[in-house]
Amino acid sequence: MLRALTRALRLPRPWRPLQTRSCASDGAAGDPEIQVRVLAGPDQGITEILMNRPSARNALGNVLVSELLEALARLREDQQVRVLLFRSGVKGVFCAGADLKEREQMSEAEVGIFVQRLRGLMNEIAAFPAPTIAAMDGFALGGGLELALACDLRVAAASSAVMGLIETTRGLLPGAGGTQRLPRCLGVALAKELIFTGRRLSGAQAQALGLVNHTVPQNEEGNAAYHRARALAQEILPQVDIASGMAIEGICYAQNIPTQDRLEGMAAFREKRPPRFVGK
């Protein structure tokens, strides 16, 4: 049900130890900038995408975007992924937005192509067939907030999370879905105010406005939002997938077809009288 329900609102694997898969784009130099983690035990069915680009505060550059797209393409086909959680491996930051230092070196044509890829990434997250959760323990600015907005659910640390579509303060405008998803989340007037001013919100302020689902006090490790997001994912796991639900419905309906009560119900409707059921 989770995949179909996720599409509408927009089977467990054997127990095994935590699996970590690094994902790098073709030709990428250096260490991978994300890790895909398949959780096990009571968390089986939860998969995490860990963004880990500390030198640029998880800024969305060409390599990080490519790795995210590659991971999503693979996970989309994995029926064992029942909840997908986005988190950061860099303390104090979720995602600092687009990599403007990298973009400064691009030609105008290259900028246009990159922004299209960035918009495509957010659309892939929004269309992912299982529920998605963003765990924001730190800064989520510009494209970082757009990534969180593309997720179904958002959890933030009350004090250390800072979020905003700040592009207007850089002479830019939100180009990866922010102008569309923020109004759908908060309403047009409030979204316009936040975009026009480039205002930054704490996690507590964001929850008060309805931008995030849950806030939690930050802990010493700096990952309180992640733990709350993981607990939320655990709540989602027990849901039955729609294929199984439809099969159950079909079995139950087949049992009802030969009953006297079914025939009596139709006869009573036709004759405009109360039905007289006998339990057979």
C-alpha cells in the first residue's frame, strides 16, 4: 500500500546486518558524496541516503546531483524499499543548497543544463514510489530546502535546523521547484513573503507555519531529527501494500457472492424496503 498510497497523495526482506553502499557517478573523482544504507532488524524496509560532502556543506554540485539521481533510479525499482530517508553525514548542515562556487565557473548554457538536472532531481524525489522523509538537523537553504520540500514528510531539530529559500538574497530565484512546492505547503501569500524576503526559519518556526511535520530538541550528537525521522519511518512500515490489500479484498468479496444475505440486500434495494438478513 505504501507505494500506491504515496503515489495517490502525490515486503519485508530477511534480517541482515546494516548494509552500506557507496554510490558514485561515472568518472567522479575522490570519495563518493552519498552513501545508501539499507537498514535491518526492526528497521528493515527503511533505506537511507546519507549526503556526505563536508568540504562544501553538502552543496548540490554536479557530482552530488549525479550520485543522487543514480541512487534514486536504482532504489525506485527495489520493492524492498518501503520508506526512503534523506539525512546528512555532516554535522550542523542538511544541505547548503546549490554549489554556487561551482556554478560561477559554468557558462550560461551550462548553468541552464545544470538547473534542469537539479529540477529533475527534485521531481524524481517527489515522484518516488515509497514515502520519503527529510531529516534536517542543520542548515537547509535554497536547494537544500527544495530537496526537503520534494519529500513527503519533514522532521527538523527545533533550534539547530535553519531553513529558507534564500535565493533572492543572492540575486537568484528558486529554480528547483521551490516556487511551486512551498505555496502548496504553506499557501501562496506566506510562500511569497518567505521567497521575496529570503527569510530564514528555525525548526520551531517552520513547524509553527506547517513547513515541517515534527521538531525535536537537538542532542549532543547533533542528530535528533534523524532519530525522530527514523522513528516516524518505523511507524509507516507496518502498512500493507496495495497489491496485498486488493488481494484480501478480492478474497472477501468472493466469499460474499454466494450468500443469501447478498441476494436479500439487492432484493430489498429493488423493492425499497429494509433488508432481512439471516447471516447466511
